[in-house]
Amino acid sequence: MRHVAYYVKGFLESYMKEPVILTEEDKETIERIIENQYISFVASHIPAFIESFNIESVVQKEISGFSIRELENLIFAIVDRELKAITWFGALLGFVLGLLLI
């Protein structure tokens, strides 16, 4: 039994010293296999991964740690940005309607 293991070890070592030559087709096949395995792994494990973060409690904890002033500033910043977007959209809509009605 020991002689067989020694023979197999020598056989494998001789092949490991030789460079591996891959064609472009082999490389593409390997890349496709790895990509498919990655996508499959992520698709099957991402729900549990996201649940482990418990985002709702983290956000709630962070918001409850804000002072009233910080919370007010955050809300005003969001409202200001959204109102500017609505204003610009209204201006664009008015411009387009003005061009169409002229």
C-alpha cells in the first residue's frame, strides 16, 4: 500500500510541475462556470444575509439617537431637495406646454 501512495504522489508531482495551457475557449468556459456559480450562490444566500443585518432596527436605533435639531435639519434637507426637484419639473413641464401651445 505504501508503494502505491508513493507512486501516485510522484505521478502527481510530475504533472504539477508542467504548466497548464488553456485555450481562449477553455478560459471562457471556466469564467462562465465561475460566474454562474457566483450568481447562484448570491441569489440563494442574499435573503438570509440581508435579514441578518436587521436594517429596520438599525435605522430606528440611529434615528432615535438624533437630537430634535438634527432630525429637523435632516427632514428640512430632504424636503428642500424634493421641492427643488418638483419646482424644476414644473418649470420644464410649463416650458414644454408653452412651446406646444404657441
